[in-house]
Amino acid sequence: MTNPCLPECGVARFLALLNGPWATLVVRELLNGPRRFTELREALTGISPHTLTSRLRQFEKYGIVTRTAYPEIPPRVEYRLTPLGEGLREVLDAMGTWAMSIPEPVPAE
């Protein structure tokens, strides 16, 4: 399978990298610091292990997340944002601020 090139447009590139509803929520959780896989699954109620694994692998591939495996028994693996991934903090903060500015819909009469 070949990897398609990322789009030229910045917004399209952002959407390609953070596709799907879970992607930004995974990043949101990692903004709080390193997390283990099980901690992420518990924080993201409803996410499947397959989807979480897929998102983490994609983020690792593009340098947004690092995966560190510690040689312990039992094995421990942590995921953390790279400096590139930390740059998403401002983006997600702006998205949250904008979303909270939208008023609740007025009920129909």
C-alpha cells in the first residue's frame, strides 16, 4: 500500500492528519501529559482498541506522537506528544473557544 501525499492546502492537510472524530480527542488527552494505552481508552469512552491503535500509529508516523516502550515486567508503553504535537494545543484551544461561543439553539415554538 502506498502512502498518498499530504494535501497542499493547510486546512485539508490538518483534516487528513486529524481525520475522524477521535483524532482530536486523542490529542486532547495527550496534551495533559504522557499516557498509557489503557489510560487513553478509559478517558475516551466508546473508542475501540483498533481505532485508538490506528490513530496513535498515524500520529507516530507523522511525528506528532512518540511511543516509548520500557523494558519492564510487565511491559509499559507510553505515548506523548512531540513538540510538533504540542503545537496543536493552540489549535484545539481556539476550536474550543470558538465552539463555546455558539449559543444554544432557541426551541421552536
